[in-house]
Amino acid sequence: MLSSDSIEQQLSLIEGNRSAAERRSIPRTPRRHATPIIPRSDIAITAVNHDNRRNAEQLSDLFRRCYGASYPAKEVYDPEHWYSPDNDCFNAELGRCMTSMVAAHGNRIVAHMALRHEPHSRRIEFLYPAIHPAYRKRVFEFCRLFWNTISDLAERQQWELVYFYNVLAHPMWQLVANKCFNSIETAIIPASINGGSFARRQDSRSSFLVMYNIFGAKHASPRPFFAPREHREFIASQFESAGLLRIPGSSSADFKFHSSPELGTDGASLVHKEGFGIYSVLVDPEKLRGLAEIDGCTQQLSQKQKERCILSIALDSEFAPEVCRYATENGYRFCGVQPLDYGRDRVIYSKFDPACLSSISLYSPHAKRLRDYLERSCKQIGFPYH
């Protein structure tokens, strides 16, 4: 059976931050009849009770059995991470509220997935997927149950999208995303130059697929985007695959970037993707005082951390092509797009060894097409990694 009421209660804490008038102003989308009908099951999908010590211990044990010691976010092995009776919303101190969903077989937790709601938005991130090894043969059943609950919540909570960073060292989750969630791949973040080996099943050097589900995309208005000429057609096709209409704009801006000793902070800000070993510099081109501001964001990082740093450049600014060219000239390579990221469509660039692309195992034709494009793009640039 499905029980989304307790999940709804946790997520309503987030919804409560929005005024009643604002909630009423959000148009209701018609119920999607395409949601699969799930037969009755001996598995129940519920929200974790984070003041239950036994639940916390079961979750830490679940990750140990599923991943051994290889999961990059080491806090999952500590029951205290899952035990937070004093928090109204789990991990609220991170500035993002998270709800854990579990698949329970009787009194036993056999699978887990978390939903993290970004503040002041209707974006949801999937985190912490895990399934007990004894139930691996039922992974697709469990994940369809998860998705049925998520789809119901998305309609009631009026979510805009869900997204997640899919670790490519674990092909099973890529299959789950394609078969159970119908997610679309929008970007590949390859392993850094020192991360070509997958001797460990998963670590902070692994490659990632960025995957999206957009809700109500058919009702979304077309938007312009500005990108380097060589990537415009492909970027437009990536948005189209996600169900979004994006139209290439012609930039007439003659914006000259100049390094400034008084670097501002509005045009570029550093965000750490907890548990993935990835740092992201969010770039809003029209706010930059100079391109050196981008480098200034990464000064606090070690060399190893810089190798896992990506640039996420807003595409709705007519100055975006200049920033993309700067990224390319400084050793960054095109990786794909992130729709509606922090309210804006963005393009991703990162530093990686192009040779590592050939070792990535991909499932869907769309993901393989994305990888092929990245490989061609790297060959066309023709300069060495630095």
C-alpha cells in the first residue's frame, strides 16, 4: 500500500513558509492520468520518523549493506545523522529541508530515497538512494512505488521539477531513473583528470549524470537563451528533450570584461554539493564586475577540490557567451545544461580528461548521444587539459 500522508505532513512544513495568497495563486494542473497504476503490494512507502532511534539504526545499516564503505557521504553510516528529534524538518540547518522516504516490509526498512526541497522554490532534489541486497530483485517494483508517491506529491505540492546527480559507478540507479522515473539526462559531469579509475565503486571522483523530470512543461512559456554559436543547436535540443521550448537569442551586447581589484560577490557564488565532492560556481553574467570574480570564488579550494569544481552559467543573459568563451579558454569543457537551476536555465562547464568519457557506461540512447557530443566538442577545441 502507499502512504504519502506522513510525507505530505513533513513537506507541508516547507509549504507553510509560503503565504496563503501565494499558494492560491499557483494554478492547479490537471491530474496526470499517465501515472502508472501500482498493484497492491506488501511494501509500504512512508516518511521516516526521525525521532525513532530504531529507524535511524536501520537506515545506517541499510547503507552499509547496500554500499559497503564506499558511499561518499560518510554521514549516512552514523545513526545520529538520521536521528534528529529536535528538528521540525530533517537537515533544516543546511538551509534545505529534507524528507526521507522508505520502503518498509513489515517492520523492516528495505529501501530509502530522500527528497530535499530547496528554499523559496518548487525544486526537489533526489538524494541517498539505497536498497537492501536481499531485495535487489524487487528494485523496480520499489522504485515505481516511490515514483507513484512522488507524482502524487508533485501534483499536490505544485512542484516545478525534480532532479538528481546519478552516480555512474552504479549502473542500477541509471536504469531505475530511465525505467521507473522516465528521467531525462541533461548533463554529464565526468570524473576529474585524476579520477579515471573506478577501483572503488563510488567516491567523490566518480562521474555523474544530471537527470531531470519537469512537471507541467507543456504549459511553460518559451524562453530565449544565449550561448556560444557552436553549442546553440545542441542546447536547444537538450531543453526540448526535457519538454521545454528554448529559443536561441542573438546577442548584440558589446560587454567588455575587465579584471577589478575590488571583486564583487554578486556575479559568482560558490555552492558545495554535499556528499558528491562537487563544488559549483553559480555565474550570473550580467552581475559580474570582471571575469576574475569567477576565479576568486575558487581561491579557498584546494587543488583537488578545484578539479571537482564546475561552472554553472546562466543562459538567459546576453553576456553568457562571453563567460562560456572564458571558461573554454581556461580549460573548462561543455558538459550540458541544467534547466531552471536556482530560477534560471544554466549551462555546465567542468575540467576533465576527455579520455575518461569512453569509460563511462551509459544506458539510454539519449545519454549516449550526450556523451558523443561531449567527445566531439573536446576534439574540436583541440587544446590540452590544464
